[in-house]
Amino acid sequence: MNALNLLFQFADNFAFVVLAAVGLAVIFGMMGVINLGHGEFIMIGAYGTTLSANAGAPLPVAMAIGVLVTAVMGLILERTIIHRLYDRLFDSMVATWALGLILTQGMRILFGNSIPQVSTPLGNIAYGEFSYSTYRVLLLPVALLVLGGLYVLFTRTEFGIRARATIQDPDTARALGVDTDRMYTATFVIGSALAGLTGALYAPTLTVVPGMGSSFLVEAFVAVVVGGPSVLLGTTLSGGLLGTIDAVFTNLFGTFYGQIAMLLTAIVVIRVLSDGLTGLVETVRNRVEGE
């Protein structure tokens, strides 16, 4: 097993898990809404990016368009449908699942089963008999920047304070003058934009087709459940654990066994740690402080 190849594989897997999960984690962790259409939101970001690039836009501009399109779609859906389903967990799951089906079939009707793809930029990193996509390796610092930006947004800004107050006690927050409806809308739009960003970033690396969202949805849900209730810490820890397991087993036995090992790890973590990895961190911290 080549150590450098393993390192690149880990960087790739960590970025994929974090970017796939972070939008879902924000919406679920901050709002309690399980967005089963999350994969289709990622698909919209990928389609917006690919179609814009095919129309002649530079790739960074095309990515920005993909993110913007997804954010606007999230705003419209939240204002028309999602806001009616807060505190109705199963209803929101059914509604977002149905929205996902509508989006998938809608893209198939509008653009067919496939569209011209965008090539992966920046070439490959070559080392001996191995090579790895430079672009996919660079997604690791992008994922870290996204996590850092969210940390600053939700812990160091007035918006973050208001958003967390709304989530913890909406009645008290409303009594203190916080526009809770606006906070819910803004949080959902941020989660949607993050999903669009994921689709935009991976559009040059994957085949953009109507059903592509499913490849992100499973890993996103696994990462959110394994991570636990803390949005940022949980996403980071689950990305590190699942990315490492996937990288090791993929290098040893192949991609299929890497996916199986990752899912088995998730099952064990869920069975042993009911509050996920962040629950374990909190337990250790409380014990240390107690001593």
C-alpha cells in the first residue's frame, strides 16, 4: 500500500464526506428538518455549473452560478413548502423526498439523461507508477475553509447568535425581538447553498446526470448520524473517521470494500455511541472537567 496514495485518498474521501454532509448537517442540526432531497439539491448545483460552463462561462463563475441557483431554489421551497412543516418530522421527510423525485424527473425532462460534461481542471499529480487528480486533492483545503467559515458565521457573528437562539428556544427568541421566521429561512438557504457548492465543486469530476444525487445522499446521512448533534464538530470527526476507513480499505481491497467498511463502521458507531462521535467528545470532556 503506497503511503502517498493513501494520503491522497484520505484527502479526497474526507473532502467528499464533509462537503456532502455539511449542508444536510446545517439544516438538520439547526432546524430539525431531515432533507431527503439533499442529494437533488447537490444535483442542481452540478447542473447549474455544467450548463453555465457549457454556455461559455469560466469555471469559477459557473460554480458561483450553480451555488446561486441552488440557494434561490432553497429560498423558494422554504417559503412555499418547508416552512409549513417545522416540528413535523415525518411530514418534512415525505415532502422533501417527493421534492427530490420531482427535481430528478424535472431535470430528466428538461435536459435528457445526460448533458455535455466539464473536464477536470489542473491535471494530475504523478508519482512513480501512481497518479492522482490535483483538483480532487485541493478539495481538502476547500472543505476545511467551508468548516472554518461556518464556525465563524455561527459562533462569532450576530446572525449566528440569533440563529442558535432561535433553534434552542424560538419562543424566547421571538419575545426578545428575533425574527425567527427569517432565521429559519436564512438557515435553510445556507444549507441549500452549501449543497449547491458541493455539486458545483464535484461537477468537473463526476458524470452529471439526473440521478447523481443518490451517490451523495447516503454518505451525507451516514456522516451526520455518526457525527452526532454538533454540526461542525460532528461533520469534521465523521469525515476524518469515515474518510480514513474508506481510504485504507479502498487501497487494500478496492472501492467496493472501502464503501462496505465505511458503512460497517457507521453501524458500530451508532450502536455503541448513541449520540455519535460528538457525544463521546462531550463525555470525555465532562469527565476531565469533573476531575
